[in-house]
Amino acid sequence: MDMAKLSKADVTHVARLAKLDLTDTEINKFLPQLSQILEHVGELGKVDTTDLTPTSQTAGLTNVLREDEVKPSSIDQNGALSGTNKTHNGYFKVDAILTERSDK
Amino acid sequence: MKNTLIPIIGLEVHIELATKTKLFCTCSADHFSKKPNTQVCPICMGLPGALPYTNYEAVISTIKFGLAMGSTINLFSKFDRKHYFYPDLPKSYQISQYDLPFCVGGNFAGKRIRRVHLEEDTGKLVHETIDGVKSSLIDFNRSSVPLMEMVTEPDFHDIESIISFLKDVQLIVRYLGISNADMEKGSMRLEANISLANSEQVIANKLPNYRVELKNINSFKFLEKAASVEIKRQTEALEKGEELVQETRGYNEVKQSTFSQRSKADAHDYRYFPEADLPPIELSELIIKNLQLTIPELPEQKRVRFEKEYELSKDFANILVSDLDRANYFEEALRQAQSKFGQGATLSARTIADLMINRKLDQEFPEPAGLVKKIIELTSVAYSSNEEVENAVKSVLIENEKAVSDYQTGNGNVIGFLIGMTQKKLQGKGNPQIVREKLLEGIQK
Amino acid sequence: MKIPLTIKETQDGLIKKEFSAVQLVDAYLERIKKYNEEYNIFLTTSDEIAYSKAKKFNDLDQYTEEFFKENPLAGVVVGYKDIFLTKGIRTTAGSKVLESYIPPYSATSVSRIENAGAIPIGKLNCDAWAHGSSGENSDFGPTKNPWNKEYVPGGSSSGSGAALAANMSLITTGTDTCGSIRLPANYCFSVAIKPTYGAVSRYGVIAMASSLDTVGPIGRTVEDVETVFNVIKGEDGYDGTVVNSKFEIRNSKLRVGIPKEFFTEGIDPEVEKTITLGIEVLKKEGIEFKEVALPSTKYAIDVYYVIQPAEVSSNLGRFDGIRYGNGRDSFGDEAKRRIMLGTYVLSAGYYDAYYLKAMKVRSKIISEVDKVFDEVDALIAPVAPTPPFKLGDKVSDPLTMYLTDVYAATANLCGIPSLALPSGFSKQGLPLGFQLMGSRFSEPALFELGKLYHKAIDYVPKVAF
């Protein structure tokens, strides 16, 4: 597997996807660090994984489901809003969102 | 020769499940018109440290719906995280299903279903100007309410068939009792992917190389207007030789036209990966079979049965079936009428149906018993009981001694008068034969 | 007063009325006030709550044995790593993003510890978001190792290890995603258990990597760690990955494997020596040892540094400054690095090559380890390649810091438990120890081995000053 070398554009792209506002200096700082790490972990490309299924969970459980019964919440409206003072009449308030969501 | 352009339309339908609790927490899912952020907890608010825990009922409802759509139920399915940033998405990822949804494939009302999966809803955004500043307000009451998402194949070629399909889907979920699928209340939402193909493409079974996504369709009227406007726009463009691109468009009601909504390419990199906090779902053929058995009689079956068993016309059957409450009312009224008076089902059935549909008497009488009573009045098919006749006869004989003695002295015609007096007492409900019998009995004594 | 160093000593003292719970709180807070600025161990102390809880014990006429059975942590002063949510008490995750955050609910483990009678003394410094192996990634300054303040205490539960060494708490809590409980215990001369994934609820603990995170206690003896573990373990109706397992010891005669891949070059000779000595001690106690091979574990660190950042990038998405905390600009460098790394390996075009690949290699490692547990009941290994290193030694190069985790990663990838045991001190007077890993839910066997080992070496709990 041929891993393309990490470019400045890659870092910029990824930062945007992750909603991190990076300065040019930061991008230049992170680029070699990330490249080095990716090169190291890229060694995994050499491992033979034919016929192996991926593991995303080690708990080994299935069908962990709960009853459809309402339980009182541990927080009321005050508790819900307590993390910030950018609120208004019980709502969280942000500057007007002008863009449509990228999905429903 | 002009190349006729045929609309190729596929649908993405979201249906809010009417479970008591949300999908991943035990907050009430009944969020409509509640005070903001009063039905929330650390989980649906995406507070640090919170973890999801799946609602059994939501899973079962989705599987039942898939079965009703003729889908194959995956024996192994899981949840995945779908990442994007938006203020009403508290974790900045939505727990949804990616490559192993509960239901795959299917066929309903002649249209192919691609998949049905389960995911959590987002919070709600309201836009307001506060102290002169344009702001957006966020309410998380709706966050994590269970949503079923159904994707169809692009099998629709006109708007009427879409509307009829959706109405059928609405009916199915109401019959299953899993949702009300109310477009006005937002418990059914629609997106349509519209493109046009020319007859060559259609014959070659080739899909057009672009698709326009029409979003936020919140009523059938909106669908009609927006979709026809968009089809017209695409038709004109293609006829002019313009190329059409993959994009999302909204509908401007004032201008009565669709407009492009910017959607950057990278906005769709959702970086799906399996949700590690939720163990996957493993089903067996036996479980699925048992679930199939719990599915009640569905609209199509009921239609057929109503036509056959009650000899109702297609129209009558349709009207009753299209509202489960009315269909149930109808059968209950019939049951009551039959138990009381043992009349032939056929006659009563058609009568009851007629009274409900043409005279809307089920609206006047919220309880079937009331309607049955009215039928008696109108059709006079229900006679007074024997005891009632005997009591009436008794009173009439006491009150009309002269007539009785006239009859006894040979004036046979007086019986008519006495029958009339008896019927009056019975409000005309006396069975003529029994009234005559009882009178003669009474006179003889 | 002389602060007792174990739960038993503490509770015996309370029963005999040698001291009161309030006096205990006085003593701990006094030490914190005296030394915290120098060692930077606590970020927040909860004086009021500690006193109000302690006073409840003063009011009990007699502390009966029955009482301690029902309240196994009665009178026990506890410090929580600052990624455990504590209702009404500031919780920062070691990050400027949450520097003023006061959570409206508490973690399950916190509630259970407090319901068992513990006295919460405060919130402990840690690498921001648990990203780190030394404590140097805390946005509030690094914690210093009480054994020698020029050295790191290990991370990411840096304050949790240091608090015990500095005698500022009786027990502490931490999380272990790749050694973050084991390393501070190892570097601070304490005992800790990284439990089986799925043994202890993660609800209310700020998530780092959802398929790797575990929640565990640090204490000065195996008994103490076992006591706290038994209090916090088990289903809670909130964490869907937890089961009430039947923890059992499968064999009466325990066999321990020595995985040769964990003793390759790069391991410090003193670290290797302390383990060799440990093996001799346990052999004399009748424990069987055999060499085993786990060839795929050489990939463990790479698998970890693909899966963990991916899950981190996902779990840190919720910190957008809207409902709580400061905006994403307040993330430190290490957090930003891991978020970007994770976003990259999950992004379109790279998912298969990195994340999916890593998940498959993970399966390979797991099946190898599972097989080995058919032959042995536990595995002995170093916790880190070296004894504690100096502050500043590894900060300039993230990759060098990541390689500290090389022996820790396997347990997290496999979801197996590991017990970190202190064994002695290096020539420089810095703590040494090792870890014992077991199969899933084999904590009882590990505790037995730990107790056996400590008895054999006449282990005595120690504090640095």
C-alpha cells in the first residue's frame, strides 16, 4: 500500500473537517509531526490481514437494549443551560446560522 | 423527433417513531410544543462523559416496518457514527446506521425500497433577532428522538405516484402503531432526488449522471409545487442543451422557483465508523418470524377482506381502510348490531358503511353504540322485544275496554285500531306479527 | 497526625477513635496546602464537601464492623482524576476548554465511591483529555513526581499517582486507554488495576477512545485497589458495554507467561532486572512461568495510534463551546494533533488504509493473546521501557513520547485487565514495578498474584515525604 506523503493542503483540509481554526504557523508546525506519526503507523500496511475481520469492540456483547420507559432526567432546564451564559428564554443562543446543514 | 424526458425520482423519507422515550436515553420523546430544553439529559445533550443506550421498542418498530415494506432483515446490524458539525447536533456526530442497517431491499406499492435504517434526530433551530443581533436559538428536546430513514430506488416518474406512495406509507406506520407520520407536525419528512432521463437512457436502463436533491419538503402541497417547478426547470435546461449538476436545491414559495443551496464537496465526508459504545444487534430467523406474527392486519389485507367479507364496494372499503379508527369503528358497530339483533351481516354492513361515509354519522356518534341506535331508528329493522310488546298490549287493553268488547262482540276491524294503539306505545317498533299475536292472546284472557 | 497509608489502617483508626474523619480531612488538606503549589497535583479541592461528609462520621456513635461492611469506603479520602465528572465541582479534563466547567451530574464510579462512604478531597491534574504519558500535556502545568520533582510522575493520570506518593489522598481514580493508570502507578510506587473493558462503567468519565477507555482505582496496596474495584464494578444501566461478569479464578495453580516481545532491546536494564527478580520471587511461591510468543504485539503501538486518535477526534467533536466550555481554539497542541490525526485516518480515501487496517491487525493481536491464555493465566511485562524520565526529556518529539506506551497498548487493544505492581526503586531512588495482564474478567487471579508477590517481598506501602 502506497501512502501518499502528507501535504500542507491535507493538513488544511483535515483541520477544516475537524473545525480547528489553524494559523499558517500552526499548520507548518504540525505538518512534519503528523507526517512522522503517519509514516510510523503506516507500517501497518505491511501486515497481512487477509481473512481477518475488523474489531471495533472487545466487550463481545450483542443486543444490549433497554425498555421504553420514561425516567426522570438527572437535569432540569436550569441544569441543561448551566454550562454557558449564552442562553435566551430557555434556548442556547449562537450567532445566526446562515448555512444549511450538510445533511438533514 | 423530440426526445421525451422522463422524471427519475427517488425518495428519502424520515419517520419519527412514536416511542415513549428517545432512542438513546430515557427522556420523553413527546417533544412537540414543549418548553425548550426541558426534556433533555446528559445523553441527548451530548454532555461530556454521557453514553448512549438503545431503546428496544425503536429497534422492533423499525424491523416491523421493514417487514411491512417487504425488506430483508439483516441478521447482524450495528450503529455507526456520522460526523459533521452543526449547532443542533450536540455530539457533532449523529448515531445512525451505515453499511449494516436493519432492513435492506424491499418492495412496496410497486416501488423498490433500497434500505430502512434507524438513527437519532437532531435538536431544533429557531432563527430570531435578539437586541438587533441575528441569532439562532437551539432546543434539544427533539435531540435523539428515534427516526426511521427509508430510501427508495428512483422508481418514481410522476408526482401523483409519489403522493399516493407516501399516503400508503403513512397508513402502514399508523396501522403498525409506530408513528403518526404527520407531515405538518414533522413526524414525516421528505427529500426527493430528481433528475430527468431521455427515452434512450430509460431503454438502456441507464440513470442520468446528475441528481438534484430537493430538501425540507414539509407537506404534500409543497411537494407538488416544488417538484413540478423543478421538473419544469430541468426540462427547459436540458432542452436548451444545458448540462445539469449534482446539487441541493430549496424551494422559494414566493418566487415559486427552486434555488441552489451551496454544498461543498467536503461537507459530505461523514467519516463513518462503528459506534463502539453500542454493542451490535444480532437477530435470528426465529426472532424475525415471531416479529412478523405480531404485525397486525395491514391496509391492503383489510381492503380485500372488507370487500369480500362485507361485500363493500371498492370505494367504501378504501375510505374506511384509509383511517384505521374508522375501520375499527365500522367493525365494532357491526359487531354490536349483529349481537343485538342477529340480522344478516351483509345488509347491516353496507348500511353502516353508507351511514358512516355518506351521512358521516360516526362523527355525530363518537361511540359505535350510538350509531347502532340511530340505525334502528332509520331502518326500523330492529323490533321491540317481546316483553315490551306484552307491556304495551297490557296497557292498550286496559285503556281501550270499549274497543276490546267491540272486538269480542264480532267487530273484527277493531283489531287494526288496537294494533295502531300498540304500535304507538312502541313508537312503531313493534313486529306486526308479534303485536297481533300478543293482542289476540290478551283479548282472549 | 500521622496519616494512615491503607484503608484498613484508616478504618481501624476510626473504629478505635484514634482520630476522627474530620481530623483526617484536616491532615490531608494541610499537606495539600503545603505542597500542592510545588508539585501541582490537585487542580481543585473540595474542602466544604469533604468536611460535611467527614462530619457525618463524627456523628456516628460507634463505627461497627457491620457499618464498614455496608460502607466499605467509609472514611476513605479519595481524589478523582479531573476527567471524572463530579456534580457541582469543577471538572477541567486538564484543558483550558473546560477551565470553568461545573458539571450537572456525576460519573457512576464517583457516585458509587461516595455512596460507599468515601470523602472526596478534590480533582487531580492530568494530561489534557488524557492525552499523554507524562503529565506534561496538562494545560495547567505538569505535575511533578513526589519521589523527585525533576522527574515526571507518569501520565495521563499524573495527579492520581502523585497524590498517593505525596500522601495527599488515600485512594485515587484514573483512566487507562494505553497505560494511563498503570504508568503513574508504576512511576509513583503505587498499585493500580486497569480493569477488563466492560467491567466498570465509563458513564460520566470524559471519553477519550471509546473502544479502549477503562476506569480504575490507584491505591497503595493490592487489597485497597481490590476494595475500590469491587465498589465501582458492574452494570449501571447507562454504559451498554458493561456486564455483571462472574469474575473467577480458573485454575488453582496459576501459570504466568513471559512474552518475549516485551523484553526486546530498548528496555532499561533496571526495569528488566526488577521483573527478573519478581519472577524468581513468584517461582519460589510455586508459580509456574513459561516463555510465550506474541509476535503481533509489535504492531500494537501503531494500531493504537490509529484507532485512538480516530476515536478521540470523534469524542472531542462535542466541545464546540455552545452548551458548555470554551471554543475549539482553546485546545492545546497535543489535542489538536490527535484530532487531526484521527480525522485524517477516518477521512474519505484513507479509512480503509488506516482505520480499517488497524481494526484488522487488532483482531490479529487479540486472537494471538486469546490463544496464549489457553496456556497461561497471566502475563508479566514491564509497564514502560524505562524508569521515570526527566521533565522535558520527551516533549519536543510527540513520537518519542508515544513510544513510552509500547508495553501498555496490548492490554487496551484486547480489552484485558492488567495489575500494576510496585517492586522497588532504581539506583536513582525512582520507583520501579511491572504489570501482570490476565484474560478478560480475570481480575481475581491478578489480585491473588499481586498479594502473593507483595507478601513474599514484605512489601510496605511508602510515600515520598
